[in-house]
Amino acid sequence: MAYLFIEEGSKFWIFEGLPDVIAEILEEGLYWDDYYIISRKYQWMISMNHEEIVLFAGTGLDREVIMEIKDGGERGVQKRDKG
């Protein structure tokens, strides 16, 4: 489980869910100023700001997977069949 914090102007929206569900929310393509994905135990955080800068902090993040995704790979990315 993880938390998704979305900044929309002066408002914050907070969601709790499984990482693949959070990924589906983000895949909807809606534009938010900034958003943060935080582990339920606050061990790590992934954030993306309005300048499309992604930050990773904390323990338990797999650096190899992050680098592969950054380089255009699909390892670690899970998509559900919507059909």
C-alpha cells in the first residue's frame, strides 16, 4: 500500500491504494501541479513536480529498475488488461 498526494492549485488530494492502482490513476493523463507517492510506512517517496522533474528518496527503492525505466525500458511497469 502507498499514499498518493496530489497538489492541485492550493488544494491537496490524498489517496491510499496499491501501487498498480495508483499507476492507473496517473496513467489517466490528468495534469496536476505536483504529486507524491509515499510508502505507507514513510520509507520512500517518489515525486514529480510541475517542471516534470522526478525525485526518488528513501530506502527500499530498486535503483536498477528506476534507471531502466528512465532509459525507456518497461521493467517494473505493470499494465492491466482493460478488456
